[in-house]
Amino acid sequence: MLCRRQHEEIKNDVLKNQTDYLYLLNPEDIDDDEELNDGEVNGNGTPQEKMLREARIKAKAKRRLRRNSSRDSTTRESVSESGEPGTDPNSPKGKLNDRKSRSGKGRGLPKKGGAGGKGVWGAAGVIYDYEEPDARDPNYDDAVQGKTVYGTMVPELDENALQKTVTPIVKEYFEHGDGREVAALLQELNLGKRKHEVPSLAVSLALEGKASHRELTSRLLSDLLGKVLTADDVAKAFDKMLKDLPDLILDTPEAPQVLGQFIARAVADDVLPSNFLDGYKGRVNCDHARAALDRAAVLLSMKRGVGLDNVWGVGGGQRPVKHLIREMNFILKEFLLSGELEEAEHCLRDLEVPHFHHELVYEAVIMVLESTGNTAAKMVKLLKMLWESGLVTLDQMNRGFQRVFDELPDINLDVPLVHTILEKFLDLCVQEAVITKQLRDSCPSRGRKRFVSEGDGGRVKE
């Protein structure tokens, strides 16, 4: 059996362990308002209960002291920073929009001045300077990175993009006729391996256009050679069009003959090599391609004083004025010999100078004044047909006759009876509704000498 002393020591150790356990308890695990039993209130109870009660009181006092000290420290920090009492950080309202570091460091400002965070490359408006390559970088290549050249990359045009881009340029060129502007626009594009499609597209558009468009296209090929195109690109373009002739002939029935003229003009302008046709001998199976090559060979074999510059005829306002005047005189003389109205109209349309038709009217009237015979009747017939077809407008008709009226004093020196001939011609034009009576009345009349009397010695009345 244990002695009394040993029994008391074991009892004290148990009570001590219970007290330490109360100190380690969480404050929320112990109810502050816990009521004591009747024995504890009256002071009765066993010694173990009395020691347990004292341990509870000490633990409660220690909790209150620790809670009050933490509240006082928080209040002092909020007052010292803002000058005003702050809210309780433990409350939900105090933690709203709180940017303070959870580790207790920092002042709550955004990280890196707002330039940090996920998916952010840096602060707005920051310009980074060029950094020289580091030779100690394991990926550094002296042969590649020694001299770095920076440039703007222009993507290469595909077939659809090239057609959409080049077509408006060529159509606009048909209006202004400036080949240098076309060359400058094409140099800004990345044509890549599709340079040969530029002359092919231009010629295809010219096949559906007028003679003036074809003349401008031939000039464009000469202007682009050496700047945008090479002789091989042009040769490749014509070779492609020879193969596409079965499709081109559907829209333009005369495509083989026209393409042959393009080839002949290109060879004459040194755009194509002189032996271009020799490479197709005995190797052409298509009848349309053979017709085009034969047409080009015939034109090149013909010896002309002016070469093939007029292979497309005379057309457009790009020609000199003297050349246009000669062509209109030729049309009128050919009409007086043949009397074919349709041929004269066709030749005048091919000139493509509607703003210069008053020259034809002027030359027609001059021929009537300087010639004899049935010239007046034929010219009236021609002018009436041109007026009714709308090829010669009212303004052009009036301007042509007015030019004759203004030059009557000079014409009278060569043709003394010019006033009489002109009056008869004007009456015939009014009768056929070629001109108006108002225009006829505006013609200056011949001045007649009137004497004062028979006995005044021939003195003219002033």
C-alpha cells in the first residue's frame, strides 16, 4: 500500500495537469457566462473543485487581458496613419477593399505601380529601348545577330488579291495614261512570283476595251520593263495567254488576231525578244494560238516606214492635233470618193475624240467652199447622218460653223465668191435640219458698196 504522502503527491499532479489544460483551451471553447453550481457559489466542495474553479478564473482573466491589448494596438495604428480612428480590422466592413499585405508589410499600394499582374507586359505608355544582343547569351550567333536589319514586311499577294488590286490600277491608267504612276503603285506591292500576271491581266482588259486602251496597254508594257517586269515575265505572260485563248475567244471573238498584234508590237518595242516566235515553230497544236502567231509573224515581216506604232490605228486624245486633222481630212476625202456613210462613221468613232468633232465640221465646210460640183449635197448628207446618230453634238456642230464664220475674211482672199457659196450651203443645211435658222442668221453678210448718187464721181457713201 502507498503511504499517505505519496497519495497526496499523485493527487496534486493530477490537479496541475487539469490547470494546464485549461490554459491551452481556445477562448471560444469556454463559455464566459458559464454559471457555477451551488456548491461553488456557497464555497463548499471538494479541494479538487476549488482548485478547478481558481484555474478557470485565472484563464478567464488572462483571456480578457490579451483581448483588450490587441484592440488597443489596432486603434493606435489606425489613428497614427489616418489621423482618425479606424475601423476594426476583424469586422467584415474593415476587411472590405483592404489592399494591405497579409504578411504585415507594405502600404497597400498596387504592385509594380500597376504594371504587374497576370497577362500584363508593363505599364501603359512605357517605351522600351533597343537592347544590344548579349554576346554571352548561349543563343547568340555572331553571323546572324552581328548586323541586324529591321524592315517592314509586305505579304505576297495571292491570285485573287492580285486581281482585285491590279485591276483598278489598270482601269484608272486607261483614263490618265500615266505609266510612271502605275509603275510606282506596282513597286509598292509584293508581287513575288506572280509578276507575269500583271501584263496578262492588262492585255485581257484591253481585249475587251477600245483601240485606245490597246495602244495604252502596249505603251504600259514598255514603261514597266526594267522597273517592275523583266523580258522573261512578259514572255511568260504571253505564253499563258496563248494557252488561254480558247477561253478568251468566248468574250472576244477576235482575240487571236488582237493577241497577235500585241505580240508583234511587243517584239517591235523590244519588250519581247526577237526570237520569241521561233520557239513556237512546230510545237503549237491549238488553232487559235497558231492564228495569233501567224498574225504576229505577218505584221513583223511587213516593212513600214513608221514600224508598228500604228498597229492599233489612230485613236484617243493622246495623238497630236496635226495628226488628227490629217485623219479627218482623209475620212472626208474617202467619203467623197466612195460615198459610204457607215464607213465614215466607223472611222470617226475609231478616232475616239468626241471633243474634237468640230474639226470635222470645219473641214467639211471648207471643202465645200473650195470645191465645185456636187460636193455640197454630199457633205450635207454626211453631216445629217452624223447629227441624227448623235456622234456629232449640237455644240460641236455650231462650233465648227462658227469657226468658218470667223475666218471668212481670210477665206475670201482665196475664194472671191465665198459668201454666195456659203449662203447656199447654209440654206441647204437648214432645209435638211442640220443646223438651226439662228445659226444661219448669225453668218456675216457680204458688205456691198453703195454710191451716194450717179453724179458724185463714184464717191462711196460712208
